[in-house]
Amino acid sequence: MNKENTKQKTGNAFVNALKKSNMTAMAAILVVMIIIASVVSPYFLNIYNLQSVLRDLAFIGMIGIAQSLLLLVGELDLSVGKIACLCGILSGMLMVNAGINPWLALVVGLILGVIFGFVNGIIITRLRLNSMVATIGMQGVYGGVNLVITKGKAVTGIPADVQFLGKNSIGPVPIPFIICIIVLIIILFLVKKTKTGRYIYAIGNSKEAAKILGIKVDRIRVMIYSIVGLISSLAGLLYVCRLGSAQTAIGEDWPMNSIAASVIGGLSLTGGVGNPAGALIGAAVITIIQNIIVLFGVNSYWQSAVSGIVVVLAISFSSISDIVREKRQRRIKLN
């Protein structure tokens, strides 16, 4: 028994070391990127540019943190961008067309995000669908509803009462970034300090084993999708406040960027490994790369190509890490 416990502890120590090394390595790479960017471009450390970086980081970071929750249970959501957009559109319509108090409209938008995420979770758990396939389908549904109700036109005239949430700063720090950090703290508390957090990691390691232990796996999965919907809607609403209008293109690249950010930050695509804080580090890497492209005057269309390359490299690295971890754990069991 002691030998088995020792093997299990060794395996857990290896997984934890790998997880921490990924985050540490990416944090080090991020620091190097910042130093290089500040040397090659005199505009990088400009206060206006840094605020722009933090504001962009806030949105990729929030969606990345949300996506990291799903990756911890071995799933993902490709509809996060469309949920963000649809909630922003509906909330904007309530403010502008229906004349509803803008703060109440924002609350309604957040509730809708929870509902959309809940629907995703129910469809996936009740129909036993693959999360990627199901959320690709729901992406089409939310996007289609968006186009039907807007006819492809932006909702303009968002009240100035709420625009400050996306545009203003507290001191030098943009409000969206502050909100992103608050979201991260809440999610870290959930996964690190609560029983539900332990269940999330258990489900990611093995859904069947978690069920045997009496964990309500499907209930927790639905809860996670609901949280993802909430965070997605929050990001969408803040982006609407930033633009001063609800546009139909909001969140187009958020699904891929959020997955890339999470994987770059050390989360495994197979579940059970990683830290949501890593998603913010990964989001920072992506945001700085995109900012450097802008500073050097590279065609903005290259941002999409670079994002795609980053996604492929991140997923490849994650796959290699998973293979190494699995081989290591097999050796531990055989010995």
C-alpha cells in the first residue's frame, strides 16, 4: 500500500511540476517579449500604448479564463464569441431601442449569458454530444439570431452612463483589466479553495472515476458552461461599452484566442492539468504579439495568420506535454 501511495504521490508531483514549469516558462518568455518590444519600438512603453495593451488583454484574458475552466474538465466552447456578441447586441437594443435603464440592460445581458451557457451545458450533457461539435452548432445558432435581429447593422447610441466601463481607467489601469483581474481571483478561489474546484480537477482526470466517487459530473459540467456564458457576456458587454456601439463582429476571434491563451498558459487539452492564471499569461503573450504587429505597421490581416500560427504551436506543445506526462505516469505505474 505504501509503495502504491508513493507512486501516486510521485505521479502527482510530476504533474504539478510540469504544470508549474509551463507557467513559469511562459511567464519568462512574456518578460523577454516585453523587453524586446520595448527595445525595438520606442512607442511600446508609451502610456497610451500600454493602456491599449491592457485593455485588449482584458477581453482575451477574460474569455481565456472562462475557457480554462472547460479545459480543466477536458472540454471547450467555441460559441463564447457569439454569446458575447449576442448578449451585447440584446443589451444594447434594450438600452437604445426600448429605453430601458442601461444598468438594468447590462444585468439582463449577464443573465442571458448564463442562460446561453446553461443551454450549451444541457445540450452537451443530456444528448452526450462532443463539446466541440455541439458548440460549433450553437455558435451558428447564436450568430444566426444575431444577424436576424440586427440585419447585420450595429446598434449605436449606447448611453454615456455605462460607456466608462469600457473606456475609462482607474489611475493608469483600464477598468476592463481591473474587472478581468477580479474575475481571475474569483475563478482561482473556486478551483483552488472549494470542494467544487477539487471536483473539477477530478472530472478532468477521469469522468468515470469521478462518477464512481459520487461526484455529480453532469451537474458540475452544466455549472461550468453557465459560468463560461456569464464571463463571455461580461466581456461582450464591456466591449460594447468600449466601442459605444454593439457591433455584429464582436468576439469573432475570441474562441481561438481563448483556447490558445489557455494552452500557452499550461492547460492541457485532455483535462485535469493547469491553472486558470496561466490563461491570463497566455493572453498577454498573444496580445503583445498583436501589438508588436501594429507598432511595426504590418498589415492588420496578418494578425489572423499569426494568431493561427500561435494556436497551432500552442496545441502542438500541449500535445507533446500530454504525451510526455502519460509516458512518465506509465513508467511510474510499471515500476
